[in-house]
Amino acid sequence: MSEDGEKDPGKEQKSSAPRPNTAAARRERRAAASGTGSDAKAGKSAPKGKAGTGPGKGTTAGKDRPTPKRSGTTQEKTEKHSLFARIVRFLREVWGELRKVIWPTRKQMITYTGVVLVFVAFMIALVYLLDFVFLEGVDFVFGN
């Protein structure tokens, strides 16, 4: 378009409808482009519980069944390990988590410590000031 809002004769305009961003809309667009109307008719099978099996898509088999349980959940594990094995596993997991931590540099640590000390000093001064003001207020109201 030109600056005055008129269409430029040399440029083609695309359709005014924006392209959908969801996976289901893309599947429907692909199916419409192939001329079949749905994935099932085109010989493609949609995953169970996904688009193509919901209301208005032919069958509701994916929606009316419960979600299957995962194998290996903590409820299915009845095997107990020894105390020593559990402590070793715990320490391994702690060590693994500590390796994931991004430790601060010496400069960052000095900066953070300074910020904390200044904040604590400010809070101590604020509490002391408020305590003094309230004490003077109580003395003024009730007298010595």
C-alpha cells in the first residue's frame, strides 16, 4: 500500500485472513488444501486424543477414556532400599543439584554482601527511629 492508503498496482495483496498458529488449525488447513476435508479421509491417522478425534471430528474415542497410568510411578514401587543406599542416593542427587548452581564470582559476592549489609543497617536505623518516636509520643500523651 502507498502512504495514502491506496493499493499499489505492482504488488499483490495476500488474503486478509491471518494464518492460524495452532497445530489443529494447521492440520485443518493442510487437509483443506489437499481437498479431502479431514486427516482421516486423506489416509493420515491423527494421534489418539489429539485433533481429529474430538467433537465435530468424527469420533470422541480420545476424550471419553481415562488417561493411562505411567509405569514406574512411586505407587507401583514397593521395593525398599537399605538406609545406606538411600543416603548414598540422596548425597548423589544433592551433589548433582549443586553442580547445576551458577555460583557467583568474588566480585558479585562482595557486591551482594555490601547490599545486604546496607539494607540491614537501614532497617535497624528505621526501627530505632520509629521506636524513639513512639516512645516520645507515649511520654507526651501519658506524661512521665
